[in-house]
Amino acid sequence: MTPVLNEKVATKAAPIVNRDGINWTSAIAFGVFHVGAIAALFFFTWPAFFVALGLYWVSLSLGIGMGYHRLLTHRSYKVPKAIEYFLAICGTLALEGGPTFWVATHRVHHQFSDKDGDPHTPRDGKWWAHIVWMLVGDATNYDSAVCEKYAPDLTKDRFLVLLSKYHYVPLVILGVLLFAWGGLPFLLWGLFFRVTMGLHATWLVNSATHLWGQRRFATRDDSRNNWFVALLSFGEGWHNNHHAHPTSARHGLAWYEFDMTWIGIRCLRALGVAKSVKVAELPRPAVERESKAA
């Protein structure tokens, strides 16, 4: 049974995470990609820029938003396994780890949001929530017991387990293809710059949307709706909406809350590919107030 967590989940003991020492794997990987992103600025071409823009959408909207987050973590909708696996592969292109780890971490975040046990709450510091939590200890490497507890549906899927183990392979293959296709500019922009921007967009959901923005719903955490983060992350910045309705496939609930990832899910539904799509609605008083304001 999929443990899709919501605001009513009873608080239990959080996974024990070691916060001591430097996580050299994460530190080196993030360091290399940031250096590559800076180098990309000296090799700018318009074709490389548009390739990066397209891959930014593929990795963040299709991969993280539609795949890792709304499908695999919260099971907000259902698609055939082939589509599910494709979206999961797109997610690996964001350099945010394999699907099993990502899902387990996010479910832990929901269960202990802004409480003891939340792996990336800004209550432990703004920079902690944004990046530091991944640079120390073993927070980016949950053991199998934690993954089996928080992501049992994924640990029973052989393909997703294999993809989680070798999550870096699709990114390496993409890098080789980009270099063969467009040389150094395509590699630097399509891989290093694009991944670095995508990482910070996702990290802003962890940090900024628990610090700045509007709170439509009185959730038990500090989640907020932040339009700027939503723009960068294809709709993931409507975070207060999401924490109030975690299983909703739609995060931008008001007409003016642009949610590109939801548009993608709607397209799949229109094609008859996405089924059992869960959608939250704004409370009637909120709809009336916003209609008058418009």
C-alpha cells in the first residue's frame, strides 16, 4: 500500500540521519556542476541555450514535477508503466538522485514538515534547507530500511530499484550525446548550466517556499505559495496549496497560479493516458473573493 502522506499523519519517530562530517560525493558533484555552469557563460550560443531550455523542462517538469513528485511520491494520477518509467528516467536528468531516495525523502518531509525529523526545514537555517543538508552526513543516502518504510511501492518495482542504483547513467549518456551533437557549448549549457539551475529551482522549494510568500491554507507547517519559485519550477512553488492538498495533481489552484506541470498532466488525461487524476479545489469563499478581486 502506498504511504502517501498528508497533514493528518500521526507523528512518529523520524529516520535517524547522521549530520556529522562532509558528504564528499554531494560536495564534489555540486562543485563540479557549479564550475561547469560558470564556464558555460564563456561558451554561449543560442542553439546551446535553447537545448538547455528544452532539457530544463524535460528534467524539472516531466521528470521531477510529473514523475518523481506528483506521480511516484503522491500518486496523484495513474499512467501505464511505460510512461511512469519514462518520467522517472527524465527525473534522473535533474541530478537529484534516484526515484527511491527522492520519494522517501519527500515523504519524510511531509510527515515531519518543519518539525524535528524534517530533512530540510528552514527552521534549521535558510542555507541548511537550501543546500547544506545535502553536503553533510548521510542525508542523501537513506539506507534500505528507510526506503522500504517510506517508499515500499518503489522498492518492489525492479526497474525503479535498478534506476535508483544507476541513476547517474542517463545523465552520463545525455552528456555524451550533447558533446557529440554540439560540442562543448551544448555540453556546458545542456548539462552543467541546466542541471545547476534546476537544482537551485528545486532547492528553493525546500527553502524559499517555507519562508516567503502567501499562506492560503492554515497548514501545520510554514509552507507558502511563492510565484517566483513556481515560475522557475513549473508550478512546484505553490507549496502551501500542495501541503494542504498533497495528493492533488494540480498545485496552482487559482486561475492566476500558473502550473506548467499540471498542464502536462491535463494533456495526458485528455489523451486518455492519465487516469484517476486527483484535483483539489479552492474553498468556495476563496473562489468568490478572488473572482471579485479580478
